[in-house]
Amino acid sequence: MGAKNLGFPDDRRGKAPEVVSREVPDPVVEVSEDADHVYVTAEFREGNVELVVEALRVLFRGPGIPGGRHAVDLPSPVLSEPAAHSVRNGVVDLVLRKSVPAPPTD
């Protein structure tokens, strides 16, 4: 009795398997903002990450980052010193103060 085709488009016997999963590029980054702050969360495979905050971007550097560095553009200008930050299990959380706070709304 021959092999039964189970509904696949063609018979794959004798062929090299296709790659069906792809590696997620490092890092996964989320950026959001409110009236006074910009929030950045970046996830890396390795926790040894150095960061530099500039007015309109954050630069991450480290051996676990492809190419050794990754820049993230920010939606608003910020101060160079983070208001708060944490690094845990390869996840970097930053709270950055905007250099020009939003005007009050009436």
C-alpha cells in the first residue's frame, strides 16, 4: 500500500524541509508618550546593555545586539537623564522627561 497524501499541496518526500519559523530580530521595542514623558521598553536576549539618551533618540549598545548597537527614534525631545529606569531579565524600561512639556489644556 502506498503513502497517502494527507491534503498537502504536493508530495514532499525526498525534499529538504522548508524553514517555517524565523528568529525574531533583537530588540523588540515599544515607545509611547503622555503629556510630560516618553516611555521606552526594549527587550534583548542578553541583559548586558548600555544606553545613551539623546534629545530625540535612545542608543542601545551591547554584545547581544545585532551589529552591537540599536537606535530608537523618540516622538518628542527628552532630557538626557532618565526620570526612571530598570533592567530585568533582558528587559529595559525607561521613563524619560520631555524637555518641553506639553502646554496645559483648558
